[in-house]
Amino acid sequence: MMLLWGVGLVCMQACTSQEKINWETTVVARNSMSNMVSATGTVEPVTKVDVGTQVSGIIDKIYVDYNSIVKKGQLIAEMDKVTLQAELESQEAQLASAKAEYEYQQKNYARNKVLFEKQLISDSEYELATYNYEMAKSAYEKSQADIVKVRRNLGYAVINSPIDGVVISREVEEGQTVAAGFETPTLFTIAKDLTEMQVVADVDEADIGQVAEGQRVSFSVDAYPNDMFEGVVTQVRLEATEESNVITYEVVISAPNPDLKLKPGLTATVSIYTLEKDNVLTILPKALKFVPDQALAEANEIILQPVHVDNPALQKTVWVKNGQTLQEKEIQVGTSTTALLEVISGLSEGDEVVVAMESSKRENMGGPQMGDTGSSPFMPKRPEDNKKKNNAKN
């Protein structure tokens, strides 16, 4: 009898211990929240000008080289002017001839007009004088326009810097022939100000909806692995780029460069902070999904205090643990990340919010534990097991 009572007592203690609750909770606390989008991009000057020439010819002189600092209007190259100068002189002679012809035909027309008004010449003579005068006038005006073009081409043979800046590229050498056909050949590339750079980053289409102007950016370059550079999103371009079936959008990021560490063409690894909040109340996001097990709560004398919610699909609630009481509270939430959820109202700092509750009995009944050698009778036996079985029979 005493033995049975002892066994029953052990069973009751074991059963009671199996009904204990394992709690997973989160404490409402103030934290900093951040979320970021990663991308890669290229460091570029904010203003970059390709300097070319509109006339064909031979490069006669070059006055600048790579990294040369230039001022707006500074002479940077000259082309051979012999052919252009000869063309100008020819055009000037043609203009003089056209002017003389025009002045002669103008006087002849004036005389014939007077004679025609006095009916001293025929209609055909007057019409011929008028025709010659109009033709001479047109030829003179054409020569005037042609000489403007020739003088402008001669001016193009002198190449000046269009901006203040630094020469970052030189595409020609002295004596090289350039041909200005359908497109202007590039002779130099000049960056305006290398102390103000920008990063043009390619952001994936899945992340571009989170990016907006004014967001803080940090980025690094392989040239300075221990340095972190800061910038701000200045433009989100609408044009999409497709490469290997991947759609990306260009995002322009300011990159102050006072110490001139950043160089054009460097590859930047970019982190765009799409969310940044400090000192906000937060909980774990999965607290919103928790629903208490009523039977388990009653078995452990846990008091449940639910609230009436008009539309559970639209309103957010959590369960706050206070000793043996679980109180449901309606809350208003703000932004969220994968790790934290902002609480705007409904909770106080220090509240203990339940994330999960589970009976310890479930753990004890949850299948093989570490070190368990049990196996399914339907699984094929290992060769060493069959060997042991045969040895036992013998």
C-alpha cells in the first residue's frame, strides 16, 4: 500500500511538472531603429565636360596634360591653321568680288529704273536690270554668311577650357589627325570640382520603393578599406536599366571629397538608410501574432483579460504579462524592421509582452532527444544491428 502511494505521488509530481509553462516574452524598451538598402555604384565628378572640336585637322599644340588644373577660357590646344587660314583668305576675296558686283548692279538698276519710269527703255531691259541686281544681292549676302562660317571654323582651331576644373582625360597627342564627321571627337575630359563628387548607384527594383531624396548614405571603396564616407541621396532617376534580366534604377548620392581621397571611377559599396529613428518604444514584431492557449492558462491558473476589438483584422493587440495575469492591450504601431516594431501608443516602457507560451509537457513529448537511440521499426536495420542480433541468438 505504501509502495502504491509512493508511486502515485511521484506520478502526480511528474504530471504537475509537465504542465508548467515556458514563457517567451519581450520587454517594451527604447531603442534605435534603422533599415538600409545595399547597392554598388561608381564615384563620378558632379560636373564633367567632354571637350572636342568641330573642325577636322591636325593637332598642332597641346598645352595641358593629365591632372592639369585649368581655368575657364584657358588655351589648352591648337590645331593646324594653314588650311583654315587659306580658306578664310579665299572667302574674303570672294566676298570682295561679290560686293563689287552687287554695287555695280545696284547702280545699274537705279539708272534703268529712272529710264523705265520715263519710258525710255523697254520692259525687257528693265526686267533684266532688276534680275541682275537681285542675283548680285543674293550672291553678296551668301558670301557674307560664308565668311562668318569660315571665321568661326578658324576660331574652333583654338581650343579653350569651357570650365574651371581638372583634366582627367586626354585622348589626343600632338601631330594626331582628328576628323569631325557625324560626331565631335573628344580631345579632353575636364571635371569641374573634385572636392564635390557623387556616387551613381544601381538599386534593385525590389528596393527602389524605399529610397527617397534626403536619406543618409554611407559607403566604402576598396582603395580605402578602413574609411567610411558619408553622403545624401540627391536624385532617384526614373529610367530603368535592364541587364541579364535584372532591373535596376540609378540613385545619385552626394559625396563630399575635401581631402581628394575619392577618385573618378572608384567602385563604391553603398548603404542607403531608408529608416532611422532614435529613442522609440519597441517590441518584437512576432508579439502581434501571439494568441494565448486558454486550456493551458486555466490549467496553470493564469487569468486572461481580453479586450473587445471592433475589427480584429485592422486593430493590433498584444498580451502583457503581470504575474499570473495576461492582459490584452490594443496598441498603435509605427514603422517596423525585421527585428523591431515601433509602438506609438498602448504600452509603457518596461511592460512585459508575451511572445509565446508553451507547456513543458510538449517538450518532454516532443520526439527523440539528444542521445536517444530509438528508431522506427519500419526503417531498414543497419548491418551492425543485424550482426548483434545474430550473436545474441547464438
